[in-house]
Amino acid sequence: MKARSSYRKLEDVVGCKWSVSVLLAVEKGINRPGALERHIEGISTKVLSERLRKLTAYGLMHKETFPEVPPRTEYSLTKSGKKLIKIIQQIQDLDVELNGTDGKSAHKDTGI
């Protein structure tokens, strides 16, 4: 089976509102799974776990697990993840410009 191209992976991330919401939340400093689940309205534990796995596998996020009891896991953006955030924010700015909105209603699905 042929590996997915980088473009297809990027398309998978940008085309998924949950992936964008997770990336934007981590960029804001919300970096633990429980906090992400509470912050992102409507996301289920299963979907969040799947998105975190995928974003980490795609090289957009880094997962760090601390050897504590109970174990603590934190996520951070990689260099590529930070670049993607800038692009997402430019797309959101363009959306606001094209729709002539103040930006508050344009971003309700992405949690910002």
C-alpha cells in the first residue's frame, strides 16, 4: 500500500473541523486531553483521541507522557504545526474579509 502524500494528509487535517479545533486549542496553551475535551464544544473522547493520534502521526503535534501516577500527557505544536496554524489563521482572516463579519460568528465551529 502506497503511503499517503503530504498533501493528502494536510487535506485530511484542514478538512476536519475537529483537527483545526484541536490545533487551535493547543496553540492557545490547552495541552492536556481532558482540558481539550472540555474546551472543544461537542467533541467526544473517541474523536479527540483519534485526532490527537493522527495529528501526532502527521508530525503536526508532539506528545509527551510524564512518568507520574496517574500518568500525565501533554501535547504541543511542532514547527510544522505552528506553520499550519499561521495558514489557518490567514484563511480565517480571509473568511472574515470576504463575509464582512466581525469574526465572532465566523469562527464559532473552530472554538476561537
